[in-house]
Amino acid sequence: MASRRNRWTIIAILVSAAAAGELHADVTAGDVKITPAARGSLRVIAKHDPAIVASAVLRAYDGKGKQDIKLTPVKSFGPAGDGNSVSYTAQGLPLTVKLELTPQGRCVVWRVTCRNAGKEQMWLELGPEIQVRSRDGITIFDGWEDVRNPAEFLPPKARKYPTGRVLFPVSCAWNSKAAVGIGLDAGELVSYFRHTYEPRGAGAGTLSCQVRIVVDPGKEEQVRFIVAAAPGEWGKFEIFEAYYESFPSFFVPHPDVDPRLSLGDSMQNAWPQPTNTAPHANMQESCRRGYAGWSWCYAPFRRTGEILCRPELWDYKFFRAPVRHWALPRDEFVAWRDRSFANVKKAGLADLFYVDAVWCEEALVKERYSDSLITGPDASVLRGATAGCDVELNVFPLNTSFGRQYEQDTATIVKELDPAGFALDCAGNTWRYVGPALPTLPSRAWDETVGVYCGVEIGVAKYMDFVHTLKRADGSTVGMYPNVESGGPYAVFFRADATMLEGTPWHMERTHADRMRWKLGSKSLVWHATWRLDELFDESKITDPRKLKDIIHGLSDFTLLQSLR
């Protein structure tokens, strides 16, 4: 890794006073001030410890030519709204780069625009870098975990999630006085990013964030990064707070969604409901005692990818024979579904229509949506998963035939059933799409394995954005409630109105939820499980009801403690 790192040329934001000309005013946001310097770099000043950052620079790399890019400033720092801007040409490449610095809350945004004036597609990797130092030692957060005074390159190759997308999109360095952070604008969608830290002696090193982009001939692409500073007392959490305050809309529920989405799960008390009888009489009381606000209305369809249950698509070759309500004739199933959603509403719960927008039944996708298939090394198959009767293939839900149909069907469901929101399952994947729709897609990246691709999380994020444009009968906004693992993409967490932790307090590691919590800000993270109490004790062997009551109370206390840790 170090040898590849040495191939980079560090590109100074300014090269000399003569080339730069007159410097514009400082850019200040919160506790950070960025000052254009006359000798080749930006000076980043952290209010609480001005010495913690030595300088800030931009670097660039040509993925096709496998070499660093030398940028030459052709237009110096000057006014750009309320910030600074500078333009560059690239030696040997028909590429121009513009950097704009603007304040955003407590962060300074680095807006980098790359324009390809040539005839060939460009593969670029670029991003800001800061030199950090501290005499009393330094701690690094690389988007996944903290490392005190790291002596080796971060992140280590042995980590379960070694690359970006699943990391927190900001890395940090801090000492007892101050913290600094570098990363992505919260609204930025990218298919590849990574944080790195390279030690350069005791208490010093290089902290950077790099993004890979693809720029077509005659086109331009833009990426937004951030730099922030804060007190050092609470380490990375100080930077998190600055980040949340700078981009608040990503860390609170979407305006006007049903507030019950921030409450607890009804834990199958309200769904699925019997096919031939009324809901059990204690359903509403059970939900009330569990402080439930919503119901995860699982698989209200039979064929994965076909949520409307169209008559002509109802019968097909099953992987396994349908059971329970999925075995009903189509008209009876639809009547059961309508009745079940109405009963969830009557119980006082927010009804969440279950969708898994990245899977489709095999015959359906091959017959109607073949352009949507994930192919190559990331192609996957599920057997008997959703409704239990399908073979499912993974698909890409943006600018494809499947994606367009799924959005139309989602809007139809809102008109017909008026759900409070959608329960989005399987939302933590990071497959690479390389299919026919690729040239039309935003946020493309590249690698040496598949070439140009778009991460499936881009499609999922755009689907979530689409759902938030839909309105219910009362004028409120339709909510999004994804199921995302701790290794899931930040873009999905940022667009959720709340999300779930699928597990119990006594089966999950203490730190499992932390990385989910960081990405959610103040939005709810809710236990989603049936508690599995039978694995903890045998109720039939407890003869004293007082003892059973004590056990339940103890587990309740433990759940609260695990939730508040």
C-alpha cells in the first residue's frame, strides 16, 4: 500500500505568489479557518489548537494511465460567492479542475469540478489531504474505529470492511485540545471512497479522503468534500456534532413523515394477520404495552419484484410451493392484504409496506427486466427467501426497466393503500452494476476488476429520495424505514427516517449498533426481533409467577441499558 501511496503527487492549492496573484479572504466555518498561503498550500487553522494541522492540499490520480496528475493553476484564488476558488489544467491531459471553498454550517466545503475536454473517458481518483501533528500524541478515527498513535498505514487490509461506502464518510484526528475532520459532504453520492492515514513520525501523519469518479468526453463531474474542526474533549464525537449541525436534514426524520416511525416495532403483533378470522382481540393492547408505533408489514405480495400482484403475473413456476396467505388465489390474497392494512391502521399503528427493491424473481427479471441484472462477480441468487417460493436475482433499481416499473408501482401502492411508509429490506448491499444503463447513471466509479460501475446503494438512495416525494391522503410525506446492517452504506442511513437493528439486546455485541448510530444522528434505531426468550429460559419450568415476573423485568432493564449505552 505504501508503494502505491508514493506514486501520488501532492498537488498544492497555490504554487507561488506570482502564479497565484492576489489572495481572497479567509474562509471560516465554526472552529475552522482556511487561509490561502503564498507558497503552495492552504493553511487550516483549528481554533482550539492552531498547530494540529500543518497544511491542506488536493491530490489527483489518473486511473487509466496509472500515474499521478500534475495540476497547474491558471486562475488563482478569487471571490466565489462567499468563498474562494481556483482553477487548474492537468499536464498531459485534456482536463481542467476547479476548486471552490465555501462555508456550510461548521464545515468548509471543498467543491471540486473536473471537466474532460478530450475524446476519451477519464478515470480519476482525487480528494483533499491534511497534514496533522500533535506533541502529546494523536488519535485517528478512520471511519470505522479509533487508533491511538497509529504506527502503520490505515486502514489495515485485514479489516472486515476495508474500503469506503460502508464507513462513516468523515475521518478524524484529535488530541486533548482539538479535533479535525475530513470527508464527504453529507449530500454527496459516490460509488467509491476511502479514508487513509499515513504516519509520518511520532504524533504526525497524513489524513486524506479520496473518491473515484468517471468523466465522459466533453462532460464534467463534481464532488463535494468537507473539512471541520472542533474541541478535542470528546474526540470524533465533537466532529460528528459539527457534521450533524452543518447538514441537519440528513440526521433528523424527513419533514412531515408520520412521527410514529420514531417509536418501537410491533414485533409481529399486528402482521401477518389471519386469513379467515378477525385480528386477535389483544393486538392493540399488546402493541400499546410494547410502546409500538409501527408495523413492518412483511411481503404483502407473493412474487418478489411484483408488488402490485397483477393478475397476469400471479401464477408462475415456483421454487417451492407457497404456504399460508401466499397460497391464496390472487383475488383472495389482495382482499386479505387490503383488510390487513386497514386493521393495522385501526390498531393505531403506522403501516409500513415491505419492499426489497434490489431483488426480483428469476423468470420475471429475465423476461421483463434483463437490463437491470447485476452481473459479473457481484451477481447473487436467493432461494426461498422473501415469500418462500421464489428464486431471486439481484437487480439495480435506477434508470433501468425494473427501477422505472418499481417506482411506478410504489406510487400506485400509495394511492391504493395509503401506507405511512415503506419498509425497505436488504438495504445494506454494495454490489457493482455494469449493465446497459451504466452510461446514464450518476456517481459512477471504477476499479481494476470490473472497470466502470455504479454502486447499487446509489440506486437505493435515489429510490428513497423518490419515495419521499410521494404524499399520503392527508398530505403528509411517505416515510422510509430501511433494514441496514452496521456495514451498510452511509447514503442509505442518511436518507432513512429511522432504521432497525435486527437482533436482540442479549445476542448482539455491545459495539454492533455504534456504527449505525453514528450514521443516523438523532433518528431512531429500533430493536427488530421476537426477543427469542425461549433461548434464555424455559417458561414451563418456572412455577412461581413472581420469578417469571422478575426475569421479564430484568430483561426489560437490560434492554433499556443496552439501548442507552
